[in-house]
Amino acid sequence: MEKLSQLLNRSFDEKLTNKEEQQLETALSNNPGLRKEKQEIEEVRALLSDYNPAFEEGFAKRVLAATDQYIQNGDNLFYLFKRFVFGSAAAIAALLVSVYLTDGAISFDSLLGISDINSDTILLALSNF
Amino acid sequence: MSNNANDRKIVKEVYRKDFELVKKVLQGDQFAFGVLVRQYQLQVAKTVIGMLGKTQEAEDVGQEVFIRFYRSMKQYNGDSALGTYLTRIAINLSLNALKKQKNKQAGDLTTVEYQLSSENTAAQHDTKEVVQKALQQLEPEFRSVVVLRMIEGYSTKETAELLKLPLGTVLSRLSRAQTKLKEILKKEITH
């Protein structure tokens, strides 16, 4: 009987083999207990398929409010990021202009502030130690 | 046109409409997003409340499903049902929430039977509550297959894909869950 119960259970969600289907059909026609079990399973499944819960009233509004907040926060972050990027770019541009006005050229040496330094200057500095 | 071909046409039409709505939302149309939420909130509710019960946590997770969807909307390309896409998010968030829970929500079997027997008449019997309590009796791994297969109505193959489980595992869990639910709900179904 247990084996037949398992077969019956499986029949609701699996494709049984032809042999299994015939076995189940025969068992159902001969076994009132198995037929009762089948009916009970069908009733349980009907209860479950009719189960229709819902969120509390106003759910959609709350979701929209939450996404609006998300968009706002995202917009705020983006706004701050843009300010940071433009501010940094402006600072770098100002530095480059300053270097150009001071040294008359924009080179790696002038950026490092060593464009006026030559080997004699270095030797003089070292000899003072 | 044959029934199957007609069904496929209808399904593709639904996908197309959903995809059009998503495109509108991506263009900044919040009204379109509201339409989507209202259209699919019941489907998401079935999954989330089925998994977590009628609780504040379920409400929070339900909201999170749509917020996550909103954030990842660009990834939706209309090649699958939007409902399934949302259900995938819902089941994953619900399973994560259950993992985080300190105490099991489920009472023991005797508690459920006591509550059922204390109901006076069929009119007072809240079937929804009965099913909810029965579901909470199941371990999360069994509850998830029941929710997707028996409540949401996905096929066993779709259920396996949604849960990223082998088909055999899903079938085995369904069979065991069904047996347990039959015992839990015996009083309800035999009147």
C-alpha cells in the first residue's frame, strides 16, 4: 500500500511510465482506501491553488514611495559626484594654468617644480651638508 | 489557428506589453512602474506571504522585490515572463529572510490541530489562515517547492529552474511535502 501511495503522490507531479500508470489505474479501481487518498490529495491541492493572499492595502503606493526615495537618493549621490568631478577638474586646470604662467611650459619637470634645478644646483646643495 | 499556437501568441503578446512598460519606466515614466506593481503585486504576494506568512516581514520583503526589480530593470530583456522574473527575486529574498530568522515561525502539528478544532463553523473558518498555518509547518526547502508548484502553478521543470535545483530533488520534496500537508490539513478537507 505504501508503494501505491508513493505512486499516487508522484502521479500529481511526474509523468509516470505506461506500466506505472496502468498499475495505479488498476489499484485505484480496486482499492477504496487509495481512491480516498487520491481525493484527499486533490482537495489539498485545490486548497493550495485557491490560496490568494494579498499585501495590506496601499502596498503599491508604498512601493512607489520607496522607489521615489531611491531615485532621489540616487540623484543626490549623482549630484554630489558631479560636483566632486567638476571641482577636481577645475582644480587640476587651475594648477596647470599656474604652472604654465610660472614656467612658460607644461612639462613633467615643471609640474614637479624641478625645472630650474640643474646638476650644479644639486652639487651645491649637497656640498652644504 | 491551433490552441497551442494561439496560446503562444497570447503569451508573447503579454511579454511584449510587459517589455514596453519596462522600457517606459526606464525612460522615467513612474506611472508605468505603478502599473507594473499593481499588475504583479498579487503574484509576488502569493510567493512572499506563502513563504513568510502574513507578517510585516512579508510586506517588507514584498516591497524589496519591486525595489530590486527597479534597480535591475535594465537586465530584463522581455525573453521571459515578467511575473516569473519577479517570482525569482521574491523566492530568493524570501529564502534569505527565512535563513535570517532566529526562531522558526512554524508551531507544532498539535497546535495547528487545536486551532482547527477550535473553529466553530465553516463560516468562521478562514481557509486562507488555515493554509498559511499549514505552510508554516513545512521546512523552507519544502515550502518553496509547494509555493511555486502548487500555489503559483509553475510546472515542476519551471520550479526546478527557479530554485536552481535538480528536477529529481524538486519531485522528491513535492511528494514529501504533499504527504505532510495531507496530514496537517486532514481535518479541513474531511470536514
